[in-house]
Amino acid sequence: MLEISFKILLFIIEFVFAIAIIITFLVYIFPPKIKNKNSLEKKRIEISNNSFGFGKNWIRKNRNNLFEMYVEGNAYEIGYSAGKLTKELFEEQENIFINELRNKVPNSFFRFILKIAIGIVNRKIAKHIGNEYCQEIYGISKSASKKFFYLAPAYLRILNYHAAHDIGHALQDKKYVGCTAFSVKNNLSEDGNLLIGRNFDFYINDDFCKDKIVAFYNPQSGYKFAMVTWAGMIGVVSGMNVKGIAVTLNGAKSAIPKKSATPVSIVAREILQYASNLNEAIEIANKRTIFVSELIMVSSGNEKKSIIIEKTPFNTDVYDNNFDDVICTNHFQSQKLKDEKSNIDNITESSTMYRYELVKELLNEQCPLNAKKIANILRNNKGIGNTNIGLGNEKTINQIIAHHSVIFIPEKLLMYVSASPHNLGEYMAYNLNEIFANTSNQYPLNEIDVQTLTICDDDFLVSGEFNKYKEYKAIIKELQVKKEQKEQEENIFNRLCELNPEYYLTYTTIGDYLFNNKRFDEAIVWYKKSLLKEFYHLVERQKVEKQIVKCKV
């Protein structure tokens, strides 16, 4: 009997081991072969605190704590140099990302299943990313921390991180990617130039937003360009090249991806690196299949025009309205895609159309626009008609979660980038012509932005209101996990209502706290108060209505 049990146990072990080998074979991706590894011969030099040089490449931390980086060479050299320069920053970003994953998926078994599932779905991702960008990612991986090897080898990890925006966008159904972008020109612009503004509202947690990088790329092939990014990221979410092509990404409603495709940030990167006009941008977008639905707003200074390339995993269309303003939130507007059921549902249920109308209203009020007025719109935290709908509400343009905010003037090759926190710090102006003329091949001894064009900190930050909002978020977070403590409740509830009285989340959080402590009659009172406020999504309102029903059972 013991011998039979031992044989069964041995069989199970052998079976599990065989499955593990098969899964490893399925998900393992071999790195590209690199012919010339001359980059390995250079050493990173510390120039000053938070400033490093690596050959002709460099990174520095400016007066507003924005990192500025210059890299050049072929794909592998650029990746290897960026990896060396951002080694500590990338390790910190991985820490943030993995800790957040642990928070969202606390069960280690489910995390293992998730890792395998993502590995299987993304097993062909290298083919979709393409050899050039795989070489760049491989270069970065050479400086990645070994402490995360238990998840996957560095090269595989970074490949999959580039799909994180797409997969997270689909899994959360845009819960934290409600980006807003717009452009104006001619009579709507103070000097007639094409102006573009955008908030990149991709949120993981507050720490993720801190170490943003303004990166200047001088690739061996294609055009020089600048983008706002974070360590380890080679894809583009906001950027502009020296041909005056500006690119921004906005999410659209999408299903969970079932197979790998090209991460949309890689599509945007290819457009930025290789397109000199709108037709070339469209050609590049057309040849790529993507994971999830996305809106790629492309603007051309030479053509003085903005279009939106609207992509799903199955279709591509271009929205070109020939107006002096183009507004891009999170829904399709093109003929081919605007009438799809998922898009109509998205318009009806989510915040996208509200923000679209809000941008339209603010453009009409503030035109003709200049860079400072665009910054004011991007920082606006009110609703339609200047109503208070609550700080942090996704129906506002400024949800106070932005990783970064950017203003482009492509005809002048000017790019304004917001300093932390979010889009509340100074907007620093960079002239791409001057950057590439003066900072190539040498570490800059002085500030590289155009300081006379700096847009000052937002009043919300200077006045101390932002600190009150941080207090509000901390109390909300604490209350969501807090056990019943009746002696402190009244003060906590009153403080929340004082700090953010018009936000529905104030009242639903208190209602949930009371519900979890089985005080159903009291919970109903707070839930009903929340229903008088502006919800960002129909689903959130329906959740509260269901909670009220549960309280009455």
C-alpha cells in the first residue's frame, strides 16, 4: 500500500514538473542577438547628486525634480545607456509596480496563476513589438535588478511591463485612465498656431507619479524626438519629434485581451520615431494590430492639423473633423466606430462625453488660447458650468491623478511638461531644436528648459488646498479598512464632509464603513446622500442602489 502511494506521489511530482517545463517553454522568450556590444565598454560616471553620464548619454534632476535624459545610438545602445542611467529609478518603479500588484492580488497562488496567464497570452509579444524595440528593451534589461528574478528574467519582465498599460486598461475598464486631450488653431489660438494640451491620467499609485522623465532620443534610424516617460518604458504615451509630429494616447472602452498584439505605446513610439506627416502616421498605425481599443491623437505642425487614429483589435479608422478644435476623451468619433454598441454604452454610462462637453465649454470661454490658458484648462477641477462635483471626480478634466500633463506647440517645436505633483507644479518649456543642438554629446551644466516661458505652480497647490486633498485621500483609505471605532466616527465623518462635500465617494465610503459593521439603517442615510451627487459612471451609481437594497433585506 505504501509502495502504491509512493508511486502515485512520484507520478504527481513528475506530472507537475512536466507541466512546469511545458509552461516555461511556452512563455519563455529568447532575447534578440546583438552583434556589436561596444556599449558595454563604457562606465557610468556620477556627475553630481542624481546626475550621471554614460558616454555621450546623460541624466539629470532639474530644479523641479523632473528627470531629464538624453540618449543616442542604435536600438541596443539606447536601451543599454538608458538602463545604466536609470538603474535605481527603474528598480524603484519595479518595486512600486510589484507592491501594487501584491495589494491588488494578495493571494500568492492567484498571483502565480495571473503570471502564467499573462505569460501565455503574451508569449508572442516579442514578435509584435519587433526586433528594433526588443533590442532596446534587452539593453535596458542588462541593468535591471536581480531581486525580481522570481517573477521572470529581466528581459521578459520588461517586455510584459509594456503590455501593462493595455492589460490594466482593459481589466479596469478605464477606471483610472480617463485621459483628456484637445487641440486648437487659427482663430481659437492667440497667435494662430496649432496648440495641443493633454493630461495623462494613468494611475497606479501616488509614488508612481513622482519620478517622471523627460527623455530626448537621438536614434540611429528615424527622427529625433522627446517624450515624457518613466524608467524602463520605451513606449510613448506623450511626445513630439523634430518634424513637429506630436502624439498622445487616450484609452477607449475595450474587452480583456485574449492574445498578444502590439502594445499601443509601441505603435505611438514608431509613429513618433518614423512619421514626418499625418499620412505616414496613419500608415504606421494601420500595419499594427493592438491589444485593446485606443485613441491615438496625432498632430502635425507643418500641416497645422490634428487627427485621431481610432483603433480596436479588429478595426482602424481616422477621425478628421477639419475644424479648428479637436477634442479627444475616451470614446470613438469616426464614422466606422462611433455607432458600435460598446462605444454607445461607453458614451451613455461613463465620464467621457461629460468631459468632452466640459472641454468644449472651457474652450469657448477662454479662446483665443495660449499655453498658459491651456494649462488652466488642464488644471480645472470643476464640472460643467463651473459647478463643484467633487475633487477627484473622473468627470473633471483634472482628476488630480495625472502622471503628467503636456502642452505642445509643434510649429515652434515647444513642449511644456508639468512638474509634480501631478499637473500642479510648474510647466517647464523645452525647445527641441535647442535641446538637440546644445545638449548632444555633452552634459548640460545649466538648466535646459526655456525659463522665460515657465508656467507657474497652480493656485490649488500654492494655497494649500492640495494638502487638504491629500488628507482627504488618507482618511478615505483608512476608513476603507478601519474596524468599527464609534468614539472617533463623528469627527472622521465630519472632516470628510468638510474636506470634499460634493464628491459622491465621501458618502459611499462612510456608507460602506457602516454597512461592513452591520449598521444598515445608518448606511442607507449616507448612501442616499451620495445619490444626490454627480457620479462619474453609471455602474458606480448602480452599486450604491444595490447596497441600499441589501441594507433593507
